[in-house]
Amino acid sequence: MRSRGRARGFPLIWDAVVVGAGPAGATTALLLARAGASVLLLDRSRFPRDKPCSEYLSPATTDVLERLGAGLLGAVERTTHAKLYGMKVVAPGGTAMIGRFRGASRPYSLAVPRTSFDAILVAAAARAGAEVRESVTVENLVWQDGRVAGVVARSCNGQRVTCHGRFVVGADGLRSVVARRLGLVRHSPPRRVAFTAHVADVAGVDEIGELHVSDRGYVGLGAVGGGITTVALVLPLRDVRRSRRDYRAEFFAELDRFPGLAGRFDPRRQVRAVLATGPFAQWARVAAVPGALLVGDAADFFDPFTGQGIHTALRGAELAAACLTHGLAPGVSATTSLQSYERARRRALRGKWLLERLIGLGVGSPALTDRVVARLARRPDLADLLVSVTGNLLPARRVLTPRVLARLLW
Ligand SMILES: Cc1cc2nc3c(=O)[nH]c(=O)nc-3n(C[C@H](O)[C@H](O)[C@H](O)COP(=O)(O)OP(=O)(O)OC[C@H]3O[C@@H](n4cnc5c(N)ncnc54)[C@H](O)[C@@H]3O)c2cc1C
């Protein structure tokens, strides 16, 4: 077990035990510790660690990082990164559209390897006063009087420890043990899995992220700085199970089957192993129960196509920390503050959920993708609008109107 942060005076009961130190957990811990709460932040990994991801921080994420302070934005900008100014989508039939980010003082997204991005957030949480313990796997929840009151965890030497908390925050990602122990996990189509890798010197990569859709699935790729491109191959779970192929070994052969990607990769220039993750989509029936709440992918993760997960994790952390800080104040009902988290999440994320689901389901239909991409290719203003909305720069309601939806389809 590796520990960083405060070295002495551990409370018997922490104000908050945060499970998972990815963007959602580290940011929740940072904000709670900054507000004066005693916070224990647990992760089964040791940082820096890799995470299967396309590593694009949607443009509005930059504003969240600036708002969080603690020198986070500066630290991200000082680390190796790339800037992406829009997204290109290539439809199964070969038609391509490009949308550029509009409506922001910084009309670009930062693309940063998760090894550095997540480690920056964890270090900031520790500096704010959170007690960070790595290589600790949470296995179960502690219940007391009908509410969650802590976690049971196992350290890398096999030792089991119980950590008590006034609140438990489940920020343990897609396969959240907290959400599963709470019995909240739900699945919905499309069920997809992803394989991701880092490759150097990919031909034709520039300052626009790329999404290539085929009848087999899709590939997202983009620069992350230092001549490295992050590549994610996303396939239907059903096909992966049926084919019994080893997609890690056949990663480049599979990429070559996408017309816009053939010949652009040199397998000898692969600089990080292929990581697999999934299946998605997964979401929790509710994100708060007595004594616990869920944030980030643990609360919901639909599909990576729109690349909004990190922004959602950070926004969710802001909402969670605000409600928990209120709930920790003397005389305030913990139940009321958890209910207010549920409402705040719904208000902030409802539009994004709907759009993300429509797009995620839509790319499963080659004919529909061909049709929409062809329309967007002819209407750059509409393409910019859609890309700016998925970049979280504009509210989802700007696209979710009968007029705009009709223009996308007819
Ligand atoms: C293929 C793919 C591409 C993506 N591309 C993008 C993109 O370009 N842009 C974007 O914004 N989003 C993208 N996403 C989504 C993004 O990766 C997630 O939304 C984001 O990582 C969510 O952060 P999180 O903190 O909720 O979870 P995570 O980042 O998954 O962090 C969870 C943490 O919990 C820890 N943990 C898990 N279980 C336990 C346990 N039992 N005990 C202790 N610790 C535990 C893990 O080690 C991990 O550190 C992509 C996702 C996929 C799958």
C-alpha cells in the first residue's frame, strides 16, 4: 500500500471515503479536502497509470480545470499534450464532415495522455490534504442502520482493512464495485467494447480529431503530443464474442479494414500495449443512496463516441463535492444533501445524456450515419454546432430541437 498526503492524525471516521482516484474521484477529493473535510482517497492502481481512453479533454474541460485552480490547467499545459480544433467524422460510405469548435475563447480541446492527466489530479488532491492510498482495492461496503458507513478494502499485501466514512463516494469507474454492491447497475444497448493503443508517427494526423465509422464499429484517433497518436477501436460486444479473435494481436489488421485508415499505421511504431475495456453502456438507477453517492463512470457511461466522459467526471465531482460539503455542515440533513445531488446531476447532465445516447445508437446504423454525415458535410454551420455541443461548449438543447434534428435527417 502506497500512501501520500497527511502522514499523521488519521480520524477513526473520515468525512468522506472516496473509492477510485480517476478524474471523478481525485477531483471530488480535492474539492472536499479544500473545504476542510477529512478525505480518504483509495485506488487499486499506482499512479501514474494508463487508462483505456482517447485522451481528449472536451474544450469545456479547460474551463473546469481553470475553475478548480490549484495550478491544474498550468500543469496540464506544461505536460506533453496536443491541441485539437475540431472533429472529423468519416461515414461507412466514405463521406466525411469536419466540425470545428465554436463559441469559446479557447476553441480547442487539450489532448493529454491519461498517465499524466490523472496523476496531476491525484497529486493536487494530496496537496489539498486528502489522504491518498494506492494499490488498495475496495471489495465491499460497510452498512450501519440502513445506510452506507464505510468500505472494506484489500491492500496489495492481502491485508483487509475497514475504513469508516460519513459518506462513501463511488468514483471507481465503469465496473464500479460500489455501484454493484449497492445493486444499482443497469445496462442498455449498444453494448460495445474498446481496444486502445498509442502509436507514433501515424500518417496524416493533424489538429483535428478523427472518427471513422464502419458497419463493424468505429475508430477514434487523435494526437496527444510528442508525435504520439492515441487510437481507440470500438466494436460491438456481440461480434467480439462471436468471432473469438484476439483483437489485441490483430489490432492493426482491424484498423486497416477502415478505408480512411488503411496504410496509415506502422505496427513497429506502437509505443504502448493494446488495452481493452468494456462492455458499456452501463448506468446507475440512482446516483445517491443514504450514506453514498456515485460520480463519473460509476454513475453512468454510455459510449465513448462523443468523448465527454472526462468533462462529465469533473462536472459531476463539482456537484458531488458541493452537496457533500453542505451535508457535512452541522445541523444539515445528509439525506437532503444527497437528494440535492441527484437533482443537480439531472439538471446539469440531462441534455448531454440524451444527445450522447442518440449519437451512440445512431453510429450503430451505417445507413443513418451515412445520411447524417452527408448532411453535415454540406452544412458546415450545422457540423460546427454539433461538434461544439459535444465539446460541451454549447448546451445540448441547441441541437435537441425539432428544427435542428430535422435538418440533420432530411
Ligand atoms: C475507448 C474509450 C475512449 C474514451 N475517450 C474519451 C475521450 O477522448 N474523452 C473523454 O472525455 N472521455 C473519454 N472516455 C471516457 C473516459 O475515459 C471516462 O469517462 C473517464 O475516465 C471517467 O473518469 P472516472 O474517474 O469516472 O473513472 P476512471 O477514470 O475509470 O477512474 C476510476 C478509478 O477507480 C479505480 N478503481 C476501480 N475499481 C476500484 C476498486 N474496487 N477499488 C479501488 N479503486 C478502484 C481505478 O483504478 C481507476 O483509477 C473514453 C472511454 C473509453 C472506454
